[in-house]
Amino acid sequence: MTENIKPRDVQILQIGPDTKVLRSRTWDRLKFEVEYSLQRGTTANSYLIESEKTALIDPPGESFTQNYLESLQARFDLSQLTYVILGHFNANRGATMKALMDLAPHLTFVCSNPAALALRDYFPDQELNIAVVRGEDTLDLGEGHQLVMTTTPTPRWPDGMITYDTKTQILFTDKFFGAHVCGDQVFDEGWSIYREDRQFYYDSLHAAQAKQVLALLEKIGDLPVSFYAPGHGPLARYGMREITAAYREWSEKQKSADVNVALIYASAYGNTATVAQAIAKGLTKSGVAVESINCEVAEPTEIQAAVEKCDGFIIGSPTLGGHAPTQIQTALGIILNTASKNKLAGVFGSYGWSGEAIDMLEGKLKDAGYKFGFEPMRVKFTPTDAVIQECEEAAIDYAQTLKKSQKLRAAANPQGVTTSLGSDRTAQAMGRVVGSLCIVAARRGEIQSGMLASWVSQATFTPPGITVAVAKDRAMESLSYTGDKFVLNILAEGKQLRKHFMKRFAPGEDRFAGLATEEAQNGCLILTDALAYLECVVQNRMDCGDHWVVYATVHNGKVLNPDGVTAVHYRKTGSYY
């Protein structure tokens, strides 16, 4: 609700000798968070080290430029600023960079080589002082502040870099160990309350680049670090060990998945990369390992190796001047010469006025005999929340198709496969656990979804609460986080509503089209032909293997059909629904 949105501000705190954090805060959702569907606000963290020489680390984007500079100028003479250190650069930061150059004429940018190239492209008519970091480099600010800068390229941020101050032992981590959450806490006191936000941040931004995350953890493994200073969210001091261990655990889990996909793309203006991010999230939440490859920086040998070992591949491209970039054409040639025809394919892309690159990719792969896991995704201009959801759902369908084909191949070659009578009996016994049939209808902003659920149970009396088990590869899973709202529509005996939700929905398809509905007080949909309904708010959830068990409190409800009988799901086995 707009009346709950607070004005943007800048929170400043001393966090170490000569070192301040400037947290540009908003309780609204920013444009750059389009691939990040939770709406809990964010902080853009910047850091100022004032020594014999002064360095500013990671100034924020244009949404914060005015407030940020006003707060900075009130405490520091910007004409004395020596360095701006960039963990990464994108066009969103351009306005802040321009203002800093005007105020600090002798400013030097310190960044990786890809970031330096992007800076020069963004400011083609200005002379820039840039110190380029290749691999690892040091910068002496005086009084013991020896900064060690290490490049950390990833597919999403090929210009990535982290910075370590040997005096304060603060590690400035930019895109790593952050969270999009806004509040008054600068450090992570009560660190466990941020675990869900940090895991969601990891799942949204890093799960598809697990190899690079593990490489980063190796680089920083021996550093004596006092705390992590990320680009977003609270600084990680109290839960630093835990979040480090969690990043390793999540990344190892991604790498060890039985099925893997090569996600190959290039992105001219960031839109195709955002679509790739949404597709990657749909794949990884479905238990599929993803190797993301940014063709703009990857070597052909890297692309070939990924295509050779993958079970399926998805390729995405922008359309530039009616064509795909040269790097994408090279990658397509590698795929056609390397990938066997039984590997499942996928195509996506973004465009402004035409989408010839997407058509070209689709045509070449179809002519070569590849089968597609989803209809090619064509995204015009910047992807919206609805488009992001559609891409994620398409990726879930792709993952399910790919895993099913792998199981069929395994069944056709059963060497070494054994069955256990005991396990069969256990599955039969599990199947005798029954539950009421319900339709869960969820909504967040413009996005809504629904699913048929039978693993539902009352959990508490005070407050009234229920649990619902949600499979990790369900489209609705992304709407079942703490604070999300849904309506639990309890079905009466009869098959009409049940059959409607048992069918396969296309990505982005309205699951409630053609049904009699009305809006509940919490904004979600009530099925007026249901037996009863409950309006619920998610309080927490527990990771349980291939499902999340979601606990929600009930805030309103009504019986719609007093004479009806609750529909119950009877199963012969506990091995599937």
C-alpha cells in the first residue's frame, strides 16, 4: 500500500577506524530488482574510507543520487575525494558517477577491466582516470589502510570485484552475502531472521553461478575477516560464519544435482540477462543444476565443454540491428556441431522493435532436429513481473520434461536398478495418509497463481493456523514466502474444480479463467463453488526435501456450502500424489 511507503533516506554509521557506511534506503521496490520478486525494500550500501587518501566504495544508482550526494557533502569535502572503487558498473550508476566527477576533478576510478570498458562506453566524450585491476591488486590509502582488490567475475556480473581492507579487516563484497530488505539495523543482530531473505537473494541471483560462488569462497577462505560489507541489506557480522557456510552448502547442492542445463546468453542492455535470471531460478528451484555462460566473456572452449556435458541447453539473445550478436552466432555454431539431438533445447530473447535473433535461433535448432522444452520466450523491452513469472514457469516445465526424459532413459536401461519389497510396502502405507482437497489461490502485486493441494492440515488453535506442503518445482512456490497471502479454498465432493486444476497450464496462463470467483479481503481469489475458504498469511516455512512445509495463520474464513462434504484425496501409494 502506498501509504506505508516511507521516503528514501540515507543512514550513516561509523563501522570501523576511518570507515563509514552510507545506507541509501527505500521501502519501495526499485527497477533493478525486477528479477527479485519479494517486495521488502532495499538498501544500497556505499562505504567511505577517510585516510591520507580517501576512497568511496560502490556509490549507489540514480534512484538515490540526490539524497546520497547531499548526505555525503554534509560530512565530507568531495573535492578531496581520491578514489571511487567499483565492485561492478552498470548504466544505473551513471548519474551518480557523473555527479562525483563534477565535484571531484582529480577522481580516479578503480575497477576491473570489463568495468573500465563499460565506463568508457558510458562516458565516450570524457577523459577518465581509471586504475584497472587485473586478477588482484593493492591500493595504499595510508595509515594502514592497504586495500586488496580481487576480481570475481561471474556470468551475471563479469566485471565483479571485491575489496579487503587489511587495517579494519572488512571485506566489501558487493553482490555477495547481501539481501534486499530494508530496516534500521545496520548489522545483522538476530541474524537468523535474515536467513530466508538471504537464501531468496542467493536463489534469485547466485544459484545459477554456483561454480563462481565456490571459487569466491576459496579466494576468501584464509582472510581474517571481521565482517562482510555487502552492497545490499544488513552487514554480516553476527551471522558471518553461518552465511558463509550456507553459501557453500547451497552451491554444492546446485553443483551435485543429477540433471544439468547449460544456459547460454548475451545481453546488450541487461534485459536478456534478466530473462536468463528468471529462467535459471525456475530451473534451480526444480532441482536442476545450471551452468550460466555469458557469451560476451566466455571462451568458445568453455561453451563447448558445457554443451558436451549438459543434459539440455537453453540459449538466449538480444536482437541488434535485426541480427543476433556475433558471440551468440558463434555459440549457436558450437551447439549445432556439439550437442546431440536428444538434448532438450530452449530459446529466449529480448528485443525493441523486432525479434529476428530469436526467430533465427528457433529456426536453426528446429531444422537441426532438436526438441524444445518450452515455446520460445520473446520479451519486448524491459520484462515485467508477469513476464518474469511466465519465464520462471516455462523453466519449471522445461525442468520437469527434462527430468522425466532422464527417468525414461534410466527405465529403459535398468542395469544396477533394484526394487525393494519393503519400500513398496512403506509407500503403500504412506498412501493411506489422506488429506482434504483444496485450491490454494495466491497473489503478490500483479502476479497470481493457484494449485491443487491435498497435503493440508490444521496446525494450531491459537492463533488458528494451517500447514500446506508445496513442492519446490510448483509455479506457486514463489508466492509462498513469509508475509505472502493466500486463500485456501476447501473443495466439496465432486470433480469439476479438481479436474480444472489437474490439467497442465501453459506458462503465464490464468489458472482461474472461466471459474466463478470473488476477491477476498486479502486480495486473493475465493472460488465461490468451493465448500469453504480460509484467508491466510504465511508466517514461516521449513525446507523438507522436495517440498516446503508452509505454516500460515488464518485471519478470516467462511463456509459457503453448509450441506457439502469435504473432498478427500485417497492414494494407493505415497510415492506420488
